[in-house]
Amino acid sequence: MPVKKLKDLLDAGGIRYMTVTHSTAYTSQEIAASAHIPGKEIAKTVMVKLNGKMAMAVLPGSLKVDLDLLKAATGESVIELAGEQEFKDLFPGCEIGAMPPFGNLYGMEVFADDRLAEDEEIAFSAGSHHELIKLSYKDFEKLVKPKLGRFAVKPTR
């Protein structure tokens, strides 16, 4: 079942959403394949520290965060990726790395790559490595009010 805090917010807001159960998966691309959803529609949450303060960077699952672009988008002077040990206790009820991109529920800023808005719907981890929530991008934006920018790039392999 999705994180209660998130489900309560969605239900209270009258938001239409769907819960998608999939086999256990950890990376956004594994999740997309398991749930039969295009990778670019998976909203991946990456934890970052902006001048030492924890924040969420949310981007299409098929891309990766470019810290220099994120620095430019946020206007912050020091940005670094946060380690799991630094944020694991910030999301009660969530498995490590499966927190939903709703920083507003956890008292932190959310920055979203503007390419998420290119798709009508997005899907994201619902607190576990085997469940997603799928809803309209407009509802996500209305509830979370993320700061939009362009900070994601295609991974190089």
C-alpha cells in the first residue's frame, strides 16, 4: 500500500490516481520495464544537498542529474548528491530509495526537470520497491509546486 501520508494527501485533494504493483525493482529503468511504463514517464527522485540542506531533484527516469545544470537552475552555490545514510531516516514508512517525489510532505524543496511536463501522466515510487503511483503531471505540479528547470541529461555509457 502506498505511504499513508501520500495517499491521505491525494485522497484529500480529490486527486485521481492509480496504484501499480510490480515485481521488486530498484532502478528507474528496471521499474519501468517491470511496470510496463515508458522510462521517461517514471519520475525519479534524487536526493541532493543544496548548501548542506536536503532537497529533491525529480526527473524523468531515463535521464540523470547534471549537478552543474542543477546549480544553475537553483541558484545555489554548493550542490552535491546525498548519500543514503544521510536521508534514510527522513522518510518514515518508505523503503530506502523509494520515497515519493513529494518533498512538501517531508519539509523539503522539490526541483523538477521541466521535461516531466511533456507527458500527461507520471508514475513514481510509492514508498516501496514494488509499488508505483500514477497520476497526471498537472496534479503533481498542483500539489507539490516544484521549482521547474532543466537539469537532467542523457546518461553516457
